[in-house]
Amino acid sequence: MSALIRPVGAALALLLCGVSGEARAQVTTNVPAPVAGARPLAVERIKVHSPAIEGNLEGETPDRDVIVMLPPSYAKSPRRRYPVVYALHGYSIGAEQWSKEIHVPQTIEGAFARGAAEMIVVFPDSKTIHNGSMYSSSATTGDFEAFVARDLVAYVDAHYRTIAARESRGLVGHSMGGYGASRIGMKHADVFGALYMMSPCCMSPRDPAQFDAKAGAALEAVPSLEAATKLGWGQRAQLATAAAWSPNPKNPPLFVDLPTKAGVVQPEVLAKWAANAPLAFVDQYIGALRRYRAIAIDVGDKDGLRFDAQKLHEVLDRYGIANGFEIYAGDHTSAVAARFQEQVMPFFSRNLAFTARR
């Protein structure tokens, strides 16, 4: 059984990793067959206010959409507390669309029916006017890194029966969300206890030769944020990256510095982008990464991101940090639903703490 869906961050991955062209075609995601005896989850759609996103220059709302999936036993076991997995979506979509693309709640229900221990799964929405926050901290977009690692976690712990300890929190993401899981995971090992990166994008710094002066001139001429929403997919991805990694409060109307200006590549801007590439900053966070009980990385064998994913795996190996790494049969999106059911949920079942510390 399969369904046609839009790509989850594939074009951004190509754009930021230096592969020419844009992935505009629909892709096929394979849907696992329903598991016999699977019990239904309770799905809640809520708003979470994030002080970290207040006052941003793009006007992104600090009241973020969040989907919370509660395990089958939640309502009937009022004294029971649960670990929480935070799941980050890719570029160009929000939490609602990703939930459809990985076919939850069906795949979570299937994982529980096949033996994964029950947990709460939370899907925050980090889509912005340029289609993606990069889960970064920026005066232009707001601090989406702190939204996930601080505001969202605090809200969920306050409103649901969680085990409010890092050992009982997991973080997973796909594509831009995989980037977010790597970035937030490295910087906030005091918050999360297990980490899973699915086809993470944007791992490496950009090569200056990848920038096209003509395309850059078109972005320099954008007169307003509203006009930016009418640009092509790849142009919006460039703006999303600039808004996240090279913000400039003194440069309206977009409040960004672009990687080219008047046809000339701007080294100082590229330096800022490079500083946000996990393969450039991972060595600074080795001590934090050692705190994780488990780390996993996976990527399809037909996904151009497999090379950088392997480089991250090799860095962790070089430092003696235990990590799982798998290149599986598939492209950037084809297997994500099956992987979520058969790999991601069991991974957290094995590696999160299901009882509170005394």
C-alpha cells in the first residue's frame, strides 16, 4: 500500500548540499500494513505559547501548533507517567503534513502493538513564512531552538503525565528535522537522553562556488515579506537559511544578509552559515554527546544526504561515541513511515527510562 505525497525537505537538502536542481516532483512513501490488534491513540491538537519566539522580526506567531499523541493506556491509567519523544518535521511542511507523511497515529499504534513500550509522542510545528525555521536561534525568525528544547518541553511536562527527566526524553527528526535533532541534541544534552537523526540535511558548510549571482540578484530585489511568499521553492529555501543563520535587524524588509550582494559572494555571510553546519561544530560538543544513552543515524541508499550522514557517524566513531548507523534501501522519503514504526519507536522503547528516578 502506498500514497502519493509532497517531498519532505528533499529540495532543501539538494539545495543546501550543493546538488543542482530542485526536487519538485511528488514522491511515494510506503505505508506499513496495519498491525492486527493495535489499539488506538488519543490525538490532541493544541497551541503552545513560546516566549522564545516572541518579538521576532518576521512576525512569526509565538503560539505554535503542536500535535500530541497519547498512548492507548493513558486515559485508563491516571497514575502512570510516560517518557516523551519529540519529533521534528522537515522543510516546507509543518507538523500536520509530516504526521500524514509518516502515517501516524497508525505507525505509532503499530509499533506499540509489536512490542514497543508506550510513550507520548509530540509533533511541534516550526514552519515559518519562508517554509522552515531550521530549528535555529535568530532575531529574524525567533528562537526555535529554545522553543523545542525549553518552552515546549516545559509545557508538555506541566500539562501531561510525563517522566520529567532527560533520561526519559527522546528527540528525532527527518531532513531539516534531522538537522534540528543534531543541532538541538548537541546543544541540549541536559534536556534529552536519546537521539535519532533521520536523513539529516545541511550537515556541511556550503562551497562558495555553489552560489549563482543571477539568483542572488533576484532575492536582493524582493520588496517585502509578502512578495517573498510568491517566490520559487528554491529561492524561499535560500531565504529560510538566511533568516535562520544570517539575520540582520538593520536590513529591512527581510531582515537578512544574503550570501551574494551585487553578484559578489559575501564571505562573512558564508562564514555564518558554515558556523551552523553540524559537521563544523560537532567537535565542540563531544562531551555533551557522550551523555546520550543512545544515538542513531539512518539514511536511504538513494539519498544524496547519505555521504554527510556517514561523515557524522565517522566523527562519532572517531571519538569513541557509540552510535547506530544504517543505510537502508530507499530515497529521501520513501521509507520514512516504515522506519518510524519499525526503527524509531523501538529505538526509544529500548533507550529511554520508563521509571522515574528515586
